[in-house]
Amino acid sequence: MNRALSLRIALVAAVVFAVTMALLPKPPHMPIDQFGDKFQHMLAFATMSLLAALAYPTARLSRIGERFSFLGALIEVLQSIPSLHRDCDIRDWIADTLAITVVLLIVWSVRRGRGARLP
């Protein structure tokens, strides 16, 4: 299996895991719970953004950022469904978008430093 395919599989798994955990009415306890909700959001979206940038090296980083920020907003809207017993919090979406932005700026900087074509 080549590197790109492996990264794309890891990306799909990360997205499915993040969305599932976000929409479960009572998600299982995780070791990172001790760091708080915002940390969990930032870790999930930073991981997904990095995987996406690595799995799709020719994709525009702004497009990756836009799509993951939209996913974060969509998750927050879905969490407002009463039967899920979750909280819709715009600060969670802001944390998601901040993590996405930081990771993609780092990727952009590394690509620029290596002289890679910047999509």
C-alpha cells in the first residue's frame, strides 16, 4: 500500500472517529478528557487537517481549512439536536478553526521552506 493511500485511509478513520465521538449522546471516557473539551476539539481538528494536507499534497490548503471549519460548524449544529443531549457551543467551532488554521499555516511554512509548489 502506498503512502498516499495509507494517509487517506487514516484521514477517513480520523473523520469518522471525530464525528462519531462528537455525536454520541454519551461518549466513552478517554484519557485526554482531563485536558478539557476545547483540547479535544483542537486535537481532533489539528490531526484531521494535518492528515488531509499530507494525504492530498496538491490540494489548496485554504480549501482544506474551509472544509474542516465547515465540518466543525456542522457538528455544532447537529449537537443542538435535543435527543443527543449535547451542547452546541460556538467556542468549540472557534477552537476547531483555530487548530485548523495553525496546522495549515505550519504546513504552508514547511512547504514554502522546501520550495514546494504552493497550491
